[in-house]
Amino acid sequence: MALTEQGRTMDDMYRELILDHAKNPRNHGVLEPCDVEYEAHNPLCGDRLHLTLRVDPSGRITAVGWEGNGCAISQASASMLGEEILGKTVGEIRAMSKDSLLEMLGIPLSPNRMKCALLSLEVLKIGLYGREAWRESEDE
Amino acid sequence: MALTEQGRTMDDMYRELILDHAKNPRNHGVLEPCDVEYEAHNPLCGDRLHLTLRVDPSGRITAVGWEGNGCAISQASASMLGEEILGKTVGEIRAMSKDSLLEMLGIPLSPNRMKCALLSLEVLKIGLYGREAWRESEDE
Amino acid sequence: MPSESSGGALDVAGLRSDFPVLQQEHHPGVPLVYLDNAATTQKPNAVIETMSDYYRRYNANVHRGIHKLSEEATAAYETARVILKRFINAGSKREIVFTRGTTEGINLVSQTWGRANLNAGDVVLLTEMEHHSNIVPWQLLSAERGLRLRYTPIRADGALDMEAFRKLLQEEPVKLVGFMFVSNVLGTINAAQEMIRLAHEAGATVLVDAAQAVPHQSIDVQALDCDFLVFSGHKMLGPTGSGVLYGKRALLEAMPPWMGGGDMISRVSFERSEWNELPYKFEAGTPSIAEAIGLGAAVEYLNRVGMAAIHRYEQEIIAYALERLTEVPGLHLVTPERAPHGAVATFTLQGIHAHDVAQVLDAHGVAIRAGHHCAMPLHERLGLNATARASFYFYNTLEEVDCLVAGIYAAKQTFSV
Amino acid sequence: MPSESSGGALDVAGLRSDFPVLQQEHHPGVPLVYLDNAATTQKPNAVIETMSDYYRRYNANVHRGIHKLSEEATAAYETARVILKRFINAGSKREIVFTRGTTEGINLVSQTWGRANLNAGDVVLLTEMEHHSNIVPWQLLSAERGLRLRYTPIRADGALDMEAFRKLLQEEPVKLVGFMFVSNVLGTINAAQEMIRLAHEAGATVLVDAAQAVPHQSIDVQALDCDFLVFSGHKMLGPTGSGVLYGKRALLEAMPPWMGGGDMISRVSFERSEWNELPYKFEAGTPSIAEAIGLGAAVEYLNRVGMAAIHRYEQEIIAYALERLTEVPGLHLVTPERAPHGAVATFTLQGIHAHDVAQVLDAHGVAIRAGHHCAMPLHERLGLNATARASFYFYNTLEEVDCLVAGIYAAKQTFSV
Ligand SMILES: Cc1ncc(COP(=O)(O)O)c(C=O)c1O
Ligand SMILES: Cc1ncc(COP(=O)(O)O)c(C=O)c1O
């Protein structure tokens, strides 16, 4: 069944960069003390993510630390997002959309796996701007 | 659409005897005082029947009186059943089955109309022997 | 041709061919005239096929599966939610909770919002024309809590007494106003928007039983501004076991859950649980998946026909039906003749019980309903025991009204009245 | 050939041809291997056709109609009840209440029997392996009433600790014992009959969650002597939105109703209502008619195949699956290897999260489930985050087990473990 479309999709989904981040997560471990902290679950599959941030007086992210468990997609997403936001300001991060995260991951995702990928962004956004802000970003 | 099967069925259902009993109900009116009294409703269509009986010391029905409202079938059934039990003993009536009532009516009935026809027997049996006895007469 | 008399808007003959039940004979040689639409409507092929397709091609449980079947089933189930959201113009798809029908929707509200918000002595204001499903749930809660149930009376012409409604709202604080949008017996279309505005001014929360409204006219819950609105899928071309509770998001968020189980939780431990987000908090267990998808297909069918065209055409049918029925000697119309009203004609016939009318009509191929139509208090209020009801949908024709009237004359002949 | 290896009892290839979903390719060139039967089973043509036939030919509301369609719909709906009654050998068809599924059945019991019988401090004894649907309803009631929820622990081999169960029953008075007949994660088949006997000796009422039992083995509620038993139609070839609550008649009679509305009443006035007889007291509103009729057709299909033959064949499949899975390096079986157990194989793979296993398997056409399977407390108790579950039904084959194992090796390769 070598090179069916699905085989390719799957190979794409688990491309090297994703597997590398999943196996060697960057910024792993919870920061104590920290300025921002939030934890959430994906109720449907049990993924969990605990994110901690240090923010300097100018609003810049100076440290990222996270911990959690979940599939390769959710772990890689947390790892890559953490790298992405380090050094950015809280204002800059606001502009970050679901699409930009998915672009960063660069892999094809079905709706149910989308939830795995987006857990890290959800935790980040709710942690920084509150639940309402995240809700508003939802489509209908 | 003169003589379709249904036309015949319907003519059978509303044969003269039924219409006569429905329009000129026998033993109509509630007895006061009375020895046995029970009232029930058909919850699905709202038919109602209130039955009163006088029973002499030997257990013989000496007077029947009933009142209620409902369709021609339920009214005719009450009227015919009342005539049938007058003079019988409580013991004799116990043997009376649903089938014997339906035979007495002598008309074809669909399951939902069956409930109209059987309301009189239900009121009679529960009035005389209690709810449990009626329940036992139910099929599965 | 009804399709022409409706101003060319509706091709009724063409639409009828979509409904398998309508193609058949009721008895040999006798075509079916289905006039029991307020009880449940027939289903077009599109709805039946959509459900069969789910079972034949992508049947799977939703929300939790990673495999393709579950992905497809989840997408179809959630797409149905979006279709329903658009149909009643809800603000968010999270405000659409799938239920088994109107009855479950009202019970969900009474047992969650009601238990959380109604206490001893609180007033729940209903109307005298309510269906049992909007009376009994409040009586059940009242038995627990000691509520005071009030009923806005109806006028002699079958309309709600709006003066009395205003007074009842002012006399004492009312916590909840619950009313039917369109009566399943009288056909009355209540002034929903005004009632909601008055109720809100009085500080009450409002639940609308729209079981007989959503199938027949275009509904906009944001324009209405109702707090809750419920309806049944099976009365609008959809499958049995389908329905919707719409609730304003803030209200639904604040409500405790009703049933516990899978899908409605975000975390469970032996000691306690946390609830999932809307609408899942109210959809415990495996939902009625095929049914929700089928209801979505029904709404798409209705959208294609057009709710405005449906409403216009039904007004024409009911006007003709009432006109023909008033001609029948000994026929008493329970449905008031004033417009606007729903596609329901309810009547009694002197000297013949409603069941017997229905029985004779059935022999003539005409399916109507007889009884109290789950509105015993209304019948008691009207001093009636049982009534006969012919109820129409957009696939009915003026010729079918004629069949109804012919059947009524036949019943009069059988009973010599 | 599986049909031969089962001793000629089951013609699996023939049976498979009854199931449209099983005929299709999952991806182009890749056949579907459906191993998510504990979540929901596929439906045979007979079930799909029975429901379509209802919608095409005699769709009508039940119980109240005099016209022929309603008579036929009512008869079919009530016949389904009798079919279900015989299937589990209930004493009366009045003991069969149609529900949406297992979850609704348990909530019905907790919210009616529970509210009427459980008070502050009362003990409800569940087990550590329960599905959320048999935990959360009791937590919800406990939040209202202050119950004490106890959980019978499981042993290291995945069986219930019967010693502990006995002790828990004796330590303090237990009002309700609720347990699953067959675990949807471990596959454990609990000693239901003995547990019920012990619970009754201790004076407790017993509710059995038979969602994973009724589809797979012959059940006799009178022999079991359970007080309540619940299951879902969609896990036994039936439609979504169907299920059954069995309750002993005397218990059901004594219970207050749950939802209010049409069909569940015998009389309604503005002030109060009286309830209809069983089972209608618990079936408020228009029921899921097509679904009940479809479930009846599913049971008739199962009866034709034979529950004993199904059980025997599944034992063979699961034994083979466990044997093959234990060969895989790095695979940890959560399902204990001791027999008897249900047709469920749950496992984890070292170095690969269960979701990723499921994803790779899906690419190979194999549909399994990954996650906590609505049993988070059990997973916490086992120290596991998520597991992968392959669950079988009588239409699965030994060859499909081989596909599963091949897919697992492919996942190991993708993740280089
Ligand atoms: C053991 C068990 N109980 C309860 C349920 C819940 O069933 P449903 O979702 O059909 O209500 C399931 C299935 O998910 C189950 O496996
Ligand atoms: C106005 C109204 N409300 C509620 C209902 C109950 O709907 P269901 O039986 O689908 O729950 C009906 C229909 O019977 C109705 O006409």
C-alpha cells in the first residue's frame, strides 16, 4: 500500500520536524515563579497542557516553560509555539491566528486532530487575554 | 368509492345496533347510592366512563348505571355491557373476557379503537376486582 | 392547480413527488390525503436518503474518533448544527442543543434553568392554550419547589388576551414566561415579539414553544430576542427523535448540566467532574447522530422551497379550508376565523364524536386527528371533550380540502345527522 | 475462513455482505477494517431498510391516531417493545422503556428513582471501571443530596476485587449498587449474577450498565434478577438515538415520572396532572419511533444470527487478537489476558501516543479508538493517559486482526520505536 494518498498524508503529518519536536520538546518544564500560567485539557482525548510564561515590564516574553501530555501533534505544536513566541511582545502575539499556527506546523490535519494542534494556542491565548478573547476567535 | 373493502369495514363498524346503542344508551345515569363505583379515562383520546352498580347480598347485579363521554364505539360498548351484566353474579362476570366483549360488539376494530371498546370492561373489572386483576388479563 | 393559485411560487405537484408516502393509496383505490401534519409531517426522499447514506457509508460515533468514518460523521453532525443555527439565525452554533424534540427541550430548561432559578412562590406565567409539554414540566417542578403557575386566558375569538397578559405581568413579579408561538389546536399565531418584549420589561425570562411555528414560517431568534426556543424535527420534514433547544449563550453557560455522561464533561475523577463547553454540556452520551444529520437535510429542503413561499401558500390553503368547513351544517369551528393563523382547522360536528368523524374520514383516505391534541386544559376551558383537527403542510392541495369536506358529509350520512 | 473456524456456526463472509459500510474502501485501494465496535457498530441492510420503510410507507405519530398510518406506526412501535422484551426476557413489555441510549437510561434512574430514594449520607456503590455515564449522574445527584459515592476497586489482573466488593457491602448500608456488566476498556466480564445476589442480600437496589453486554451475549434479566438494566441500540446494530431501560415493574410503578409532556399523562388540568401507565409514564412527548422500530429489526437480525454463536465466535477472535498483540515488542496490553472477557483489546505502545497509533492505523484502513474511552477515572487509576482500543463484533475476521497488527508495526516504523 506504499504510496497511496493516505500514506503520503500520514507521512506528511509525521514529517521529521514534527517528530523531532515531539521527541525533543523545546522549553519543556514549568517555570517557577512565572507571570502567566494556564492549563487546559482537550476533553475528547484527554490531552493536557500546562503553560508558564515570564513577561518583562515592556510586555516581552522572556521565558517559556510548558509541560503536558498528549499526542505527537499536540506536543510538537506546544514546542514550536513556545519557540515562536519567545522574545515577542504580548501585543505581537495577539495577532497570531489559528491559521498562522497551522501554517507553522505545515501539516494536513483532520478536524478532530485540529483540536490536538490548537490546544497550545488556546492555552496561550486564554492565559494572556482571557477566555472571552479566545471565544471571539471561534468561527460560527 | 361505493363498496371498497374499507367502505364495508366502516359500515360494519357503524352497523345499526352500534349506532342505536350509541344514540340511545341503555342504563344511562349514575346510581345513588350504589355498591360499586369506578371511573376511568382513556388517556390517549380523552374518553371517560363512570360506572355504578348495585349488588345484592348473593352477589347478583341488580342495577347498572353509567355516565360518560366518548365515541360511538365506547358509548355503545358501555350500553351493551351494562345490559349484558344486569342479573349476572359477580362470579359469573369474572369469566367475561376481552374477546367475549368484542364478540358481543361484533365489529372489526383497529388496535387504537380497541381501547375505546374495552374502556367499559376495564372500568367494570377494576371496579369489581381491583386494578391487579385487570393487569393480569393483559397480554405481554 | 394549487401551484398556480399560489402565484406560481410553489410547484406543489412537483414537491409532492419528493414524498414517498404521498404517492401511495391509503386503501385500495383510495388515495391518501394526509392532513395530520401538526402531529408529524411526512419526509422527503432527500431526508430519508441522507440518513441511509450515513448508515451505509460513514456510520461512526462522533467527536472522539480519529479514524476517517468518525471524522466524517463528526463533520456532518456539526454541519447540521450550523444549518440549524442559520435557519433560526442564532448568534452562535453553540446555542443550538440537539434534543429528541420539543418535549425534551422544555424539560431540559425546566430541570436545569428552572431548578437553578425558580424557588418557592415564584410565578411561572403560561397560557391557557399550551400543549401538555409546556404545562406538565412546570407542574413537576412546582411539586418540588412550590411555584405559582399562572395562565394567560384566551379571548372568545381564540386569541390570547393581551390585556390580561400585561396585567398578569404587572400584578406580581414573574420569573418565567412560557408560551406557544402557534397553537396546535386553535391555529392562533401569538404576537411573540411583543410578548417577549413585555415579558423582558417585566424582568422575566422567556421560553417559546415553537413546535408549530418553525416548520411554517421564517424564524429569527435574535430579532425575537427570546431566551429559549424549542422545536421538533419530525414536525418539519425531519426524522423522529430530532429537535432543537435554542438558548442564549450567557444563559446556557450559567445553567447546570442536566444529564451526566460522556461528551458533556471535560474531566472526570472519582470525586468530581468538570463540564464541557457549549453545547456539549447538554448533549450527554452518544447523540442522535443520524437524526441530527437528517434534520439538517430537512432544513436544507425547506430552504430550497423557501419559508416565505411556504407560509404564503399555507395561508391560502387554510383560508380555503375554513371557508369550505363553515359551509357544513352542524360543523362548529374551534379554530377562529380571524387571520393570521397557522395551517390548522379544528372543529366539532353536532351529533358525531370526533373519533367517529376521524374513523369515517380514514375510510375515505383522509388522515386527520381526533381527541384533545395534548391540550386537555384548553379543551376543558373551551368546554369541549374532543375535537377533530385537519392540519396542513405545503404539500397539501386545495383538492385535498375538498376530499376532507366530502368525507365530513359522508360521516354525517353514516350517523344520520 | 472465520466462518469455518467457528465450527461452522457463523458464516461471517455471508453476514458481512449484509453490512454496506463493510463493503467499501476506507481509502482508495485500502479496504476498511472496522474495529471500533465498542463505540458503535455498523448496521445491516435489514435495519436501514426497516427505518426507510417506516418513513416511506407509514410514517405517523403513534398512540393517538385513528387513521391507518398511525395504527400501523403504533403497532410497529409496540411490536418492537415486545421484541426487546423477549430478547432480554423481561417479565412484561411494560418493563421496557425506550430511551436514547445507556446514558439517558442511567440518568432517568438517577433523577427519578434516585431523587425519590437517595438522601444525605446514603451510599452508592459503583466500581473503578465504570464509564462516565455511570459515574457523573450519581455525582450530579450527590451535589444535590450529599451522597457518599464508593468505588469497588479492581485487581491487578483487571478483574473486580470481589473480596473488596463484599466488604464494602457489609461495612455500611448501601442503597444502590451500580456496575457495568462488561468493561468497555478492560473487556472484563463481571460476575453480574453473583454481584446482584450479594447486593440484594445487603439490601441494595441494583442497576446494571449492560451497554457492552447485551450486544455480545444472551441476557436474561429475570435470571439475573437485576432491578434496572440499561443498554444502547447503536452498539448492537440498531440506529443512533435508540436504547432501553429495563426496570422491574414494581419499581417503575413506584417511581415518579421524569419528563413531563404528551403521552406520559392520563389527565392534565391547569392545576395538576395524573400519570399514564407503564411504560408511557417514562416516554414523554413524541418518541423516537423509527429508532425503536429499527432497534427491533436489529434484535431480529441478532436473533437470526444467534447470540450464543456470536459469543462463541467473538471469544475466538479476541483470543487470537490478544495472542497476536502480545507478540508486538513494546506493546503493553491493558486488557488482561485472562478469560472470559469481551471482544475488546486495549493497549499502549511504548514511545507512541495512542492518538498517533490510531492515526497511522487509519492510514492503513484500520479504524480503532484512542483516548480515555469515557473512563478517565479508570485510566487515572491505571496510571495511563490515553490508550488505544480495538473492539470487535461478529462480522470481524481473523484476517482483520492481522491487519491491525501490521498497522501497529507500521506505526512503530514511522516513530522509529
Ligand atoms: C459500558 C458503557 N456504558 C455506557 C456507554 C454510553 O452509551 P451511550 O453513549 O450510547 O449512551 C458506553 C458507550 O459509550 C459504554 O461502553
Ligand atoms: C405546540 C406543541 N408543543 C409541543 C409539542 C410536543 O412535541 P414533541 O412531541 O415532538 O416533543 C407539540 C406536538 O405534539 C406541539 O404541537
